[in-house]
Amino acid sequence: MFLRVAAGLAGALSLLSCGAADTVPVTVNERMFLRMGDTLISQGGGCMSFALPASSGGEASGGGNGDISVAEGPEGLAFVVRVFSGQELLATRAYTVGMLRSGRVDEFMVTAQSGAVYVFRYWGGSCANLDASSPDS
């Protein structure tokens, strides 16, 4: 759910940059989980396609879940993700074309101000079924 807004904004950005010379189409899959002991509980996910490099840095804003919020979108030569709890920046990731085309999964954890632990996974490739589990890292 947190990524559906971002997917729409990123889609709009990709339409603007589709005709640009020297751009490379990429796809980003993403999942967010709440860690409860050894169990991961899905908190949503999404998939978006766009072209890099992005024209004039437009960061799409993602949604939030509880005390976590995500700002993400294409910025120059990368897809950039920033995770916040309140006003505190918990994590920043930048995914290049090379990473998104490599088949690798980037998984990272953050601890929100409430103490809740969230796990994020990002990878490239074709859009995966949102109801299916994401690849293991």
C-alpha cells in the first residue's frame, strides 16, 4: 500500500522521460515487512517502471505505515529510497541501473521510533505478483 502512490508518480515521470535520448528503462520491485520475532508480516509492496537517468530530479513520495514513511523515486542516475520515522532519517539507498539489472536483492532493516522493526527488499527485473513472496536475499 505504501508504494502505490509512488508507483503512479514514478509512472508519470517515466512517461516524461521515455523519449529522452540515452535513457535506460528499468523496473523496481519492492516489499515492506514488519518483523515480529522470526516472522515477517507483509506491509505492502509495489512495482514501477521508468527510465534512468531521470530528467531534473523528481522524487516521488511514497506512503507510510504506522510510524514509518518512505520517500522514493528516480534521481539522476539512480532510484533513491529514504526511510523515515517521524522526522528522523533511518536509511537511504540508491539503486543504479547495474544493480537493478543484476538480479540481486537488497534487504535492509530499520527500527522505528516506536521500536517496531521493518524489513525492506528492493530488486530489479520484471514486475512480480504482489501476493507472491519476494525473492530471498
